[in-house]
Amino acid sequence: MIRRVRRLLVTVTGSVAALACALALAGTTAAQAAPKPKPAVPTGVDISGERLDGPLKLRSDTRPNEVNLVVDQVKWLGAAGQLRGPAAKDLGPKYTVVVLTAAGPQRTYDLFPLAKGGPRIYRPGKQPDLSSSRAGWFFGRLNMPETLRSVGVPMPAQFDTLAGGIGGGERVLPEEALDPVQNIDTALGELQRLLLLNVGVVLVITAGLAGIALLVRRRTR
């Protein structure tokens, strides 16, 4: 009986130790992974589209707030979007945004602030910086129409996407809720912590069983 209990404890302890080592190694590997290169800092944006006689040129040295507002509309897009977008008749006016860096044009996006069902963004596969990118459609931020209007795009005022009325306010939806990458990272972190907690519980139980087995062995001698 004692030998069977001992073999069982050895098997359980070995399995738990192997699992703990694997989780620790995974966490260490993720922590020591080479940091991603920081994207180039935008130096400006060009906006062209309906009712604009020429590109609206915004530069960080003269209009930094406006540049940040426009870049904020597209910087959070994920690696892949939807393959199909709304029908052409439901898209409304199109505004092409070109993000510039010190090296020149970097990224381009087509924005449809008045699309039926909410603002949409189309990211072409062919980009000015010659980087490989998967073409796709994305849902845009709800405040896209008001943002474009505030930087100089001739559009009717949209007051239902901002809280606080005319003159500013806050987004009705927090920025964190519109950032899928951050949500995925948070979920993975919570999952890793849950797994480590479970391993700790199993280790405590295993240690308790080992103590009981040792006590039983001493009493049966």
C-alpha cells in the first residue's frame, strides 16, 4: 500500500513539476523576447477627398494636436480586417489619409465617416512604405466624423459622438474598449496568472499528500 502511494506521489509530483517548469519557461521566454521596433513617429498627415480642392496638409510642427487626432483614428488597426465592406451605395464620402514620417509617406487609409451602420476604414494592401500589409475593412471610431470636421474637412457637425456638447468633451466609448490588441494582451496575462495559481494549488496538495504518506510510513514501521 505504501509503495503504491509513494509511486503515485512520485508520478503526480513529476507531472506537476514538469508543468510548472513549462509555464515558467514560457513566461521567461515571453518576457525576454526581443522588443518590437518602435514605429516611426508621424510628422504629418495629408487628407484628400470630397469637397476638398486639394490635399489638406497637417504637420506636427505647426498643428500637432490635429495630426494626433487623425492618426488616432487609424493607429489601432489589427493585422487583418474583414475581406468585404459595405456596398458602395452605403459608404458615403471617402477621405484618403496618408500618414507621413521623416522618411516620407508611410501608410495610407480610406476613411468613410458617414458609412451606413457606422464609420468604416479600408486599408489597402499596397502601402507607400512598400511594407507587406493585408488589405481589409475595419469599423472606425464613432467620433470619426467630428474629428475630421474639427481638423478642417468640410463636413456637417456631428454632436452625438462626443460627450459634453460643443467645444470638446470625452468619447462616449473609452479608448481602451476600442483597442483589440490591448484586450487580447490583458486576457493572455490573466490566463497565465490563472494557470500559475492552479499549479501552486496542485503543488500544495501534492506536498500534503507526501506528508501524509511519510507519516503513515513511520507509523507502520
